[in-house]
Amino acid sequence: MSTWLLHFSRSGAARYMSHLDTARALQRTFARAGITLALSAGMRPRPRLSVVLPLPVGAAAVDELAVVETVADAAARPVTALLRDLEATAVAGLQIEDLEEADGRPHLRPVAATYACRVRGPAAALTEAAEWVAGQDELVVERRSPKGRRTIDLAASLDALSAEAASDGATLTFTVRYGETGTARVDEVVGAVAARAGVEAVAHDVVRTAVKFAGSPAGEARRYERARPSGRGEKGVDAK
Amino acid sequence: MWLPSRPHDRVERQVFAGFARSTPVDEPLVPLIEAVHDRVTVEVMRGCTAGCRFCQAGMWYRPVRERPVETVVAAATRALRRTGCDEVSLVSLSSCDYSGIEAAIRGIREQAPGVRVSLPSLRVDSAAVVLGRLEDEQRGTVTLAPEAGTQGLRDAINKHIGDDDLDEAVRAVFAAGFSGLKLYFMIGLPGETDDDVRAIADLAGAARRRAREVAAGRAAVRVSVSSFVPKPQTPFERERFAGEATIRSRQDLLRVALPHGVRASFHDVGASLVEATLATGGAPAAALVEAAWRAGARFDGWGEGFDRDAWERAASETGAELGEGGQGSGALPWDVVDGGVEREFLARERDRARTGTTTADCRSGVCDSCGVCREGVEMELAV
């Protein structure tokens, strides 16, 4: 059995796939490429492929990570051949970027994720609002879910929020950190900026541009940080 | 084509005589979001000659035309490779009756190891054989359809199932590793008595005991009960719907009689009334449908969308009586449609139902002259 780190990007209509549908589409991509995935044990064996950090529905991404386990015969083929076959059978919008063999089974823990999105409105007001949000020591918002309501302090997990004037508004860029109590969501960050700027809280062209992971089975502080592969990431961004 | 402006022009059903030699769909679309029946499907056979007298599909889609085993295996293998799916379903009206079923399952397993092969429905009398082939799989629930509780009523509807067959099938289901069994029954069948309904509970109880004996704690037996609705082009086309009061009283009878540990679900009586009215309705039924739509009826096939009040208002407006009436002995609204099966055969089958006489499946070599076979249209078996 071999363990692999699969790097992929998401764009176009594939942005609207859920986390589970994304994982299923990747599993089928492997099957079409003739690469047999290892199965979990138990009553209902499942292919061993997990997308490490779920993407928000509607968000594009340029470099996501999945951990994949294959049966032994896959490792006997050159990685370039595996990549070629995966790319040839990938779903439109779910682009295979890279495949690297992992050393053991990595237990990756997300540390931070960086997003970019566009918000419509006066650029000056949005820039001022982003600066104001970034400067807050505490910014509490209410989160509703089927389990009820709870409050979240956006400031506790928000880093490097900035705004840059765009044609019909501003492009927000920010990083959210992952802690024990979760993290801020894109719509919550955008909502806080939009409320301050007095504009409609709608995020357009959301892209997750980077994710940082830490952790390994041995507890070694190993990081899987990659720069966007040159010339490949741009096509992962929906240009709508 | 039937035109309202020419209501008496006869319409002849077309039969795809080349089905057995045709290529199954082997490059299906693959949905990017999870869909119902999200797997490869290969149609192995068209038609069914089991001859269940209530079943419209069994009468309408005759004769049986089976695809060769090698065609089925090749299509399944190719579709699995093209889609990346890990499950293939061999579909037809009654896939267990496909004469090449064992060879097809074996062939697919050889070509695509690890792939799950599923069958959409299992007939009780052939279930054990097929389940034996699936024995190495871990699976969920199996559905079997005895349809009636007593041997007499099963003979009347031409279900060739004995109590021993069902017992053997239940044993095979749980011995094969399935964790659940669902049994389909109908109430309101022609000639049915309260004793027939009580016998459903007895049968379910026996299945539950057998299940616990074979599979201990993980065995679950459920009963699904629908209401008989007479269908056009079947031996029971001139029978009457049992009516709301009878259906409700028999549902209540069954609820009380079912043993502890057997869960039951019942088809909505109001929906059955509408189905019965539409199934045997002629051209005037179109006015009822339109009136119901105007009254707000939408997506009635979903339980949460069914609005009985809308149909009641529509019936009142158009003069229809939901679930009432019958065809008598005169002309039938669908006499203009030639489905292939001869009217004399349907009448003969109705007479046999009344005497509890069964009719053999014509696969056995005994032809009962249903009339559907003609030059170029005949039964084709894979094996």
C-alpha cells in the first residue's frame, strides 16, 4: 500500500460541488485512470481518499490537498504516468496539479487558509472598513446553525485582512487561522467588512489561494506548504 | 399516435424487436453531485412473462428479450471503466429471471474485481439462487414481494410462491449477510378476505422468527403495504378498487395483527383513490387532472406534496368520484390501444384468477397464447 498527497485545484462549475461530492469525484478520477485505491476495513469498505480541508461551496481553489492510499501496484508505475492518466480523466474544473508519494500516512492539521474575494461598493469605503475590521481586538458575530446559535470572535482567527480597489469595488484578501474552536468563515469576514462599509454583504469570485498544514504521525513539525505551481494556478481561478 | 380529435383511431404498441442485439448504454453521464441510483446500470432484459395478473408492466412489455451474457459483461465493464463507479446494477423488470444472471455476475466480477453487483428487485422463487452468488458481499437490505399472505390469494394473482419458498428465501437473505429484509404486500386484491390480511401478519412473523434464528440481533424485517389499483391491459382491468373504507379497515386489521418487532408502512389511502381514478379513467380523466392542477395540486407523487383536498375539489367540479366506479363488461376507454396481448387472454386469466388456477411462465415452454408473439417479435433468451 502507498500513500500519496494529491494536489488539485477547483474552478468553474466545480466550485459548487460539496465536500463529499468533491471527494467522490476524485475517487472516480482515480478509478478511471486505472489506479486502484485501497479500501478501509469494516462492514462497508470505503476508498481511502480524504480531502484534508473542506472547501466552502462556491469557492474556487488553486492548491488543495487530498491524502490518498493506493494498492501496491500503483506505486510500481512512474509518478509521471500516474499524473498523466489522472489529468486525462479528471472532471472539468477539478484539475489535478501534482501527486507526490508521502512518507507514511500523514496526519495533516490545517493551520491557516488564505482567501481572496471581490465585494461590490465604493472602494474607499471598503478599504476603510477592511482597515477598521483588521484593527479590532475583538469582533463578535453570531453564527446560526441547525444546532443553535453561538458567538464567534472574528478577531481571534483573522490575519492580514486588506482591501485593494477593483473595477466595481474592492478585492479583499485575508487569512484565517484554525484553532481548537474553529475559525472565521468567509461570509462572516465579508459580512463584517460590508456592514462597516454599508454595502451588500455578497462575496464574488471567492478563491482559496493557499492552505498551510502542520503535523505528522510522529509529531514532527513538518509543513506541507507549496507555492502555486507556476503557470497552472491561474487557470484554476474563475474569471467570471 | 392517439389524437383527441380522432379518438377512435386504433393505436398499436411498437416493440423494439432488436433489443437483444442492441448495445447497452456504456458511456453514461456521470453526475458531479450525488444522485439517486448513482451507479452504472445495464439493462439485461425487457419484458417479463411471470404473468402476475395485477401487473401492467408484465403484460405490456412482452415478450421477454434478453441480451447475451457477453454483451452485458462487456457493457458493464466498459461503463465501470469509463465512469469510475464502483457498483453496477443489472436492471430489468425482474433481473433474477434473466437466464444468464449467474454467468453475468461471475463475468463482471472477473473483469472488474471488487465491484459491487446489485439487482433492483428479487423474486422470491429465484432469490435464493442469486443470493448464493452474492454471498461474499456485505450488504444492506433486500426486498422480496410475496404480495399476498395466503397460498390461495397468491394463486389467484398468479404469484408462483409457496410458503416454503418464502421461508427458504428469508433464510438465504440473512445467511448471505444482509441485515434487513423488506416484504412487499398488497391489500384490496380481488377476492381478498380478512383472513388473507391476517395471513400477511403471520407470514411476517414467521419471517421475523427465521431471520432471528439465522442472523440473531442484526436481523430487521419490515413490511410495506400498498393498495391494489386495477390497471388497464391487465387481467384485472375490469376489477373494482376496494374503496377507502375497506382499505382503511384492512390497514387497521394488519396494524393490530403484525407481531412485535416488525415495522410496517402503508401507502396513503388518498393517493390510492386518485391512482385508481386515473388508472382506469378514459379521456374525461384529463379534465380531472387539469381541475386538480388548477386547484393547486403539484408533485402529487411525493407524500409531502400530495393534497387530497385539491383532488376532492377537482372531483366535485368535474363530477368524478375518487376511487369509485368500475369498467363493467362494456367497452373500455383503452380499447383504442393495442398493447399486443389479446383481450381473450386477459379474460381467460381473469377467469383463472377466480378459480385460483395458476398460469405457467412461458419461459417454461408452455405457451398460453397471450398473442404478443408474431413474426419478428418473439421471446429471446440469453441462455
